[in-house]
Amino acid sequence: MTSEPFQRVADILLTCPRGIAPYLAEEARALGFEVDAELSAGVRTHGTLADCLRLNLWLRTAHRVLWSMGSFRAHHPDELYKRLAALPWEEFIPADGYVSVDSSVSNAFIRDTRFPNLRCKDAIVDRIALSCGRRPDSGPRMLGAAVFLYWRDDGGEVYLNTSGEPLQRRGYRTRPHRAPLQETLAAALVAAMGQKPGLKGHFVNPMCGSGTLAIEAVLARRNTAPGLLREAFAFRALRGFDAALWETLREEARKAELGGVRGLVVATDRDPAAVDAARRNAVAAGVGACIEFAVCDFRDTDVPEGAGVAALNPEYGERLGDERQLTATYAAIGDFFKQRCQGYTGYVFTGNPELGKRVGLRAARRLPFWNSTIECRLLEYEMYSGSRPPGPAPKPASAAEPVPAAKPGRASR
Ligand SMILES: C[S@@+](CC[C@H](N)C(=O)[O-])C[C@H]1O[C@@H](n2cnc3c(N)ncnc32)[C@H](O)[C@@H]1O
């Protein structure tokens, strides 16, 4: 039976990497939540703590599920302490438990964000000690209940961080390799490529690095709830956590999972260490059997006959690779699409628009994304088989558009 604190409705803030809020909003709506606001790096909705269990289990593009304890006005850290100590923490955090505080603060009195974290933690444990006669342990590591403080100038909001460690840490990436994409960003990218449960068609991922795009594509197509992949969630440490409800939700998610992928998924990289990492990560994610791996130059990737998506995330000269050399690589990607990917939709994810132009094909769409602080584009190319169909400009591929079924056997190059 779900306890009363878990049934109270409050604002919920879903945080995400900058630029992917539209994908997160779509996910929240699909789970039956109303979107109250779409922010630059988050989505506002509302619901109960029990709802937060479902959000943590299913969301692919969120970093944290934050349940609001309330907003406050405070200019000075002493005021902050008073406002936060007035909230009923003892109803949510066990006196014999553990709490950690994390924050985003911009206030004239604060130089070191450890200070407001400390004041917030003091307010919580003092309040609990006063009402329960015992104070919970606390520390920076997320070992139990987690609180998130947002404070700008003279106002802010304080949340129970029901996720704890950010949700992009799915637990499968035991081998990150070089310059891996965040799992949440990769999930938004594959959503933009139309990857969704039951989709037919192939997914080819040359330059796979640690395999994040291929793994997230399979998780989306198999309808695997990403929360099934990890055990640790901060909501488990809250008072009134309903372990039976959590198990029921997990069981429902397991039943909703599709058996396999309708099409071939291929991931290649010229670096054997990358392919080794990608293979191990795929096994850790439970999708090792769904992906064919190979060590090869991207031009030699075995592209299955039929239709589907070919997705590449080449280096773009910010962290790795040399721009002059990369110019030739991007031009070769254009040739690869033209010569080897007919019938496919090609995608290049890059943070360098000049290199993007070197692909030399007309992009049907240029979707904006951010990779940390780098503004990026997902470039989409329709590679029609034979000549381009008559009519005006090529249409963007729709996520709902059906693609022909995978043909058995592999294409010879
Ligand atoms: C930016 S990383 C990809 C990261 C990947 N999306 C992930 O999440 O881990 C680019 C990858 O392209 C590979 N690469 C670069 N040039 C290549 C080529 N000519 N053929 C095949 N792989 C190549 C590199 O070895 C590297 O693993």
C-alpha cells in the first residue's frame, strides 16, 4: 500500500542535457504526464512520488526526476536555513537514514556552493532531529535520500532528487572509450532518427566508438525501460517507499519488452579497442546478441541490403582528430552514403558545421543539439534507391514512417 507522502501531488522537474527538452517532453507525454513547461534543460510536469518511480524507470532522455518540496524566498544563507527548516523533511527522510545535498546556486553571498549545500543539509537534519529526536547521517556521496537545491538571487526551489545519481548512468557503459556520447543525448539522437518500439529496418553505426548509439537504438526498438538496467535510485531511501509497487512496475516493464529487433543492427569502428568496449557495453546492457560488431574502416562496413538508418558520429576537431584530415573523412562519408547506403536515411552528428558541409550532400534536416557546451547538428540525408522520386524538396523522415522489412541474408559489397 502506497503511503500518504507518496500520494501527494507536487511539481516535478525533469532535468536533461541542454537542447533535448522537446524529446523529453514527448517521452513524458507518452507516459501520460502533462507537460506544464518546456525549459532549455528540463521539463516541468506534476505528480506524486509514486509517479516518480515510473518516470525513473522509463525516461531515456532525463538526467534527474526532481519532486518539489516547495519554493522559497531567501536572500541570505541564514534566511535560506529558516525557509528550508520550515519544510516537513521528517515525513520523507528517515531519521536513521542518510541524506546528501546537491545544488545549482547563483547568489551574491555565495562563492562556494558547498556552503549553501551545508546550510540546506543543516536545515534538514536539524528539523528531523527536532521532530524525531535523532539526526540522519549526511555526506556528499549519494548513498541514500538526495536533495537538490536551486537558488537564484532571492528565490529558489528545493526538491527531493528521486533519481540520485543521474539517469544517464544506466550502468551498462563499463568501457567508455574515447569521447563517448552521453547515454541521454544518444537516446535523443536515436529518437530523432525515428528509432522506436517495433520499428522495422536496419540500424548501421560505423565509427561506433563505445557503441552508445547502437545500444540506445536497440533499447528503444526493444522497448526496454532503461531503469531496468540499474538498481540504485534515491527514492528507495525515502520514508514510505513502496517496494511492492516498484517491483510491479519493473515486472510490467519486463513484460512490455519486445523479444528482438526487426532488422539488423551493425556497429563498426576501425579501432579494435573501441569495438571491444562497445561489445562489452552491449553485453552489459543485455543487447549483445542484437548487434553485429566488426573492426573496419567505416567505408568497409557491411551495409545490409534493404532500408534503414546509417548513423555516424565522427570526430569533429574539438577534442579529437585533426580538422584537415577530417575534411577528407567527411567527404568520404558523403561518398559512403551515396555508394553504399541507397534506400537508407543517413545521419551525421557533428559539432563542426564547416566539416558537416564537406559531406557534400543536401541535408533534408539539420536538427540542433548540444554536446556539453558544443552546439551540434544532426544532419539527415535521404539516400533514395535509384533516382530521386519526383516532386519538390526531399521530405524529412518521420518517426512514424514504416520502412520495408529486413531481408534475410547480407548484401555483398
Ligand atoms: C567521436 S567517436 C564516436 C563516439 C561514439 N558515438 C560513442 O558514443 O562512444 C568517433 C569514432 O570514430 C572512429 N573512427 C574515426 N575514423 C574512422 C574511420 N575512418 N573508420 C572507422 N572508424 C573511425 C574512432 O575510432 C572513434 O571511435
